[in-house]
Amino acid sequence: MGHNPGEHTWREIMSQPEAWGQTIADLEVALPQLRAMLTPSAYDQLIIIGCGSPYYLAHHAAALIRPRRGIAVAAAPASALWLDADALLAPDARTLVLALSRSGETTETIEALRVARAAGATTLGITSYPDRPIATVSDMTLVLAAGQEQSVAQTRAFTTLQLAAMACAALWNGTPPEFRHWYPLCTVARRVLASSGAMMERLGADATITRIALLGAGPRYGLASELALKLKEMSLSDTEPFHPLEYRHGPRALATPGALVIGLLDTVRYTREQAVLVDMAAQGAATLAIGERDTDVAFASGLPAALHGPLYLLPGQLLAYHRARARGQDPDQPAQLSAVVHLTP
């Protein structure tokens, strides 16, 4: 039977509510091990690494972590740790390296963990697949099988890894996750996918949109970066992420007819961030607001803002899918890309 373009991506996007439920259950089981590993008093620095989508997830996770006196937290591409470890590993520091990887076998990530262990760091790997090389270079490996995918561009894998990153951040912050409050995310996700689908299909089919900006502050900047990547990968679109208020400086010159500006709006900073979209609409750009309430795509979840992260991804993933199909691309197998990057160490 022949392959229908985008069939895997569509299934992986739409199955996320079920995947999240399984992932939350897996995180509940792993919580004692994670709690023992994620003890800030045992370390002087935490470095979160990844490649591609997991690199942007590393930025999201690092931004969720509250500063602690004497403990440095950084997000970095795995290649930076592999090729220039001295720039990241503080001398004589007690270091924890948290590696995020869908495949568990990307060369940069594996080599970065080797370098980190050789330098005396503790390593924690989180992946979607068992029995991969990441397990051989990690002191602890957490496998979240519900995120496994057939598509090249990450959707379900990203949000399941994101749930794990959120749990790690909560533990690091000293606020262990109460997973009974996480399960309602699955119900909200189903509603967001259903309610935003037609809107994202219309936007995806709009051939007048030639460039897209994604705006997100704090933890949402990593998510804006990820959605910009999704639109690049799936639909070969011209996209860039920005911090919302920073978009008024210089980049707003591009917010004219033909541009779509998407805001991932915070609940606390809503007024300031929404005002940016209003300004860009006045210049002729199309705008799309995503957030908890009073937005074009509203979660209306009633959940704490700390749990909203995965919900922002859903409409953006649908937009990338529909834009790809409208432009004649196969979201399952984007041009020039492969699911795993293997290099010669």
C-alpha cells in the first residue's frame, strides 16, 4: 500500500493527548529516581543539551528553572559540549548534564555525554527509545516510549520529552510535580486540537502569507523557536522566533502585508504581549494569538500557567502540517532532512 503524504505526522499530532497520558504515568513511576538525581545541593552547575528540537526544548526547560545561589543553569547545543567542553564545564565543578534526545543516538549528543562523563559529570538522558547508545553514556536513562514517531519532524516526541523536562524543572525548583493535576492536560489537548483545526487549515492554505514570526518570552521563547523550526522543516517556510517586545525593534519592519505574526502569550504579561500583536496588525500583518484566554486559540484550561507549555505547541504543529500540504510538501519526510544525524566522531 502506498504512502499518503503527511499521514504519519497527522496521526502523531492528533494522538498527543493519549501519549501525554501514558507519559505522565511513566513519569509517576520514575519520580523516585528523578528525585534522587535532581538534587540541586549535589551540584554546582546544570547543563541541558539537545540537537534540533531538543535543543529548543533545553532552552524551554532552563527558563523554567528558578535561579539558585551558586548554581549555574545553561542550555546548549550538544555539539558545543562535545567540541568545546571547556567553555561549558566549570573547572572542579560538580556538574549534572541533562540530555534530551528523541532517538537516543544522535552523534553530537552521545559524544557530548562521553566528554561530560570523562570530565567527572553526572549524566541523565531522556529519550523516546530503549536500548539506544544514550543509555551507555548516561548514569540514568529515562525512556518515554509514547513519544516514538515515524515522521522526521518531531511533534509527539517533543511534547512527551517536554513533559519530562517540566517534571525535572519542578523537582530542581523544589516543587515536586503532583501528577494528578497533570492528567487534565490530556482533555484540554483534545479540545484545543479540535477547536483550532479549521483555523489552522485556513491559515495553512493562505498563499498570501510569505513569512512568519513566532513570539514568545521566557520559557515560551524555546517553544517559539521550536514552532519556527516545525514550519521550516515541514513547509519550507521563512520563519523566525523573537521575544515579543524585542520584535518592535527592527524586525517589525517585516510585519507588513504578507507576514503572519504568532504570539505565544503569557497570562501574567498578557497586556504587554498582546499590544505587540495589535501594533503589528496596524502595519498590515496578519496575527494569531495563542494562550489561556482572550486569544484566537484559547486553552481555557483552568490549569496553572506552569502546565500550559505543551498546549502552545498544538496549534502551531497543525499550522505547519496544513501549510506543508497546501505547498505540496510531505510533512512526514521533509526535503533534505533525516530523522537522526550521524557523524563520524
